Amino acid sequence: MIACPPGFVSRPMLKSDLPKVLEIERSVHFTPWGEQAFLDAMATGDELPIVLADKELVGYGALKILWREAEILNVSIAAPWRRRGLGRFLVATLLQSALRHGAPQVYLEVRESNTGAQTLYRQMDFEVIGSRKAYYACPEGKREDAWLMRWQEKGVRNAA
């Protein structure tokens, strides 16, 4: 079990958390998930941990298990709560969940401009394995490339 940073607690997301989750989602993403995306993730059994600071929801993540691999779909921390180890904690929690479900490889996409997240992922042993051209929408109708990254449990070899 991964310890939550001091002063914070973690638990699975509940439907009653959605108003605050959606508030954070809209504040940190140009193309935020809607309520139905979170409800669908709950219904299909995706891993959806949240982080609380004194009962206030301040961050969350989403992981889809796909047989022997998984995909991190979302890691979001409310702006005032960043740089406290919460993103690292959520990613580590999602990686642990993937392993618990028999998925030794985990993938994600990250905006080319999101160097902070890229640094975190590299520190956690993710590697860039490709890119997706014009993957993310940006203001004024522009598009931004995504980097495709993969994490593998040590000792696992890629079958491709």
C-alpha cells in the first residue's frame, strides 16, 4: 500500500464526489471530461482514486484496465494543491492498481507542452514510445501533439 502524503487521505471516487470532481476537471483541462465519462468509468469498474485535504476533494485519477495492460486516463490536481506530491501519489496508486489487476504495462498520453507532468512520469520510470500528432485541442482551434508514454514492471518485456 502506498502512503498518502501527510495531511491527505485517499479513497475511491463516489457519485457524490462528482460535483467537485467536475469543478476541478473544468478548471484544469481545456477539453474536460463530462459527468457521463466519470459515470461510465465507475460503471465499468475503472480505478478512480481521489485525494482529500481535510475532507475537501483536491485531486483524482482514472485508470482503465485492459487485460494485461492498463491506461492512465486522467490525473488532475486542483491548482492550489499542486507541488505537494499528490500527482506522484496518484500515479503510484494507479500503477499499484494496474499490477494488482495483472497489468504489468501502463500507458498514457501527455501534452507536449506539459513538461511538469513529463518530468514526473520520467522520474517514475515511464518512457516515451511515440507521439500522437494533433491529439489535444487547444484554444483558438489549434491542436497539440501528445507524447505516448509507457511504464513497465521491472523484468517485463514488451511482447511487440
